[in-house]
Amino acid sequence: MPRKKAKLIVPAHQVAEASRIVAEQHQLIAKLKAFKRPTLDAERALKAYLSSLKHPEDHERKIRMEDKPKKRETKKLQSN
């Protein structure tokens, strides 16, 4: 299995951590609803978490796209 490039490790970790927080917030909201408790604050926090997740996801996606060889480069490598 190819090893992840160093510049992808940090963004991947940030996305994983933010995704974990979002999942926990979803669970909290479900638990609050099950106990018929107010969820407005938890839903607002979730909205903020989702918004903050977008930046590391976009950054990771950008790095992955930069790492992919362009089609023309791939063809040149294959023809050599």
C-alpha cells in the first residue's frame, strides 16, 4: 500500500477530527430529542462545526488534486 504523502497527513487528521466532533454532536442531538430536551443550542453548535469542517475538507481535496499527475504527464511517462 502506498504511503500517504507528508503534506496529506495533517489535513487528513484535521478532517477526521472534525468529522468525529460532528458525529458526536449528531449523537448529542438525538439523545436530547429522545429525552424531550431542547436542542436549539446543540443544533446551532452543529451548524458551526459543519461550517468549520468545510475548510479542512476543501484544503485536503485541493492537496489531493495537486498530487494527481495530469493526463498529459501520465501519457508521457507511459510512452517512455
